[in-house]
Amino acid sequence: MVLDLFTKPTDSITFTDIELFFNAQIGENIRIDYKKDFPNDLGKYISEFANTYGGIILIGIEANKTTNIPTKMEGVDLINGLEEKIISISHANIYPPITPEVRICPFKSNQNLTTNDKAVILIRVEESYDAPHMYMTSSQNESI
């Protein structure tokens, strides 16, 4: 089912699940946010979801700025430590800290490749009972 990204155990979400969600063409809304690349203020988006109804952030998917419908799924470079970096950003830049669920979904950008080189990153944030959460800018660069 398309909305499995909200309910399926994070560790069992696959790139196929991400593709199905992308193909459903669900626009950005109060519970879904698409980011082509890592935003410098990722903690802000995580805290906003925790302070409201929760939601998912999909990094590596671009949305049309007018319609908010996803248009491209190019992914981000698949490097070691992506999940740890996201958790670190959440703990360092949000008070009280939030630990979102993170799933790295790797894929091949070209069928001729022998290994995965790209990934779409799912960040699932639950509505927080500890809200409000404050996003704090810091000297730490959040970019990945």
C-alpha cells in the first residue's frame, strides 16, 4: 500500500516502497516534505513535524515548487554514516532532542553499475508528547 511509509516498520522499508510512494504523486502537505538534497536546516523540519502531527521527509526527491508534486527521484550520494549524521543533527540542534526513525534506501543510478551509488533517505518523525521542540541554530554545519 502506498501509505506504508507512515506505518511500515522502518527497517523493512525498501526502495520499491519509496518508488511506489513517488509514483502515487502525493504532494507535499502537513505530513510530507520532499527535499532534493540535504537542507542546511534539517533540524528545523524535523522539529516542525514533531511539534505538529508528525510526518516524513524524503531526501533525494525533488518536488515542483508550484504544485508540490514530486517530479524527480535522483537520490543523494550513498556514503557511510548518513543515518548517524541525521541523528546527530537532531540531537545537537533540537531541544528537547528528538530521535527520528531513519531509513537509507539505496539504488543504482545506472543499471550498468555493479553496486548501489545513490539513496533516497526516509526520515519519519512522530508527533511528540514532549512538544514544543525548539530548533536551535548552531555553529555546527548541518549539511551532509
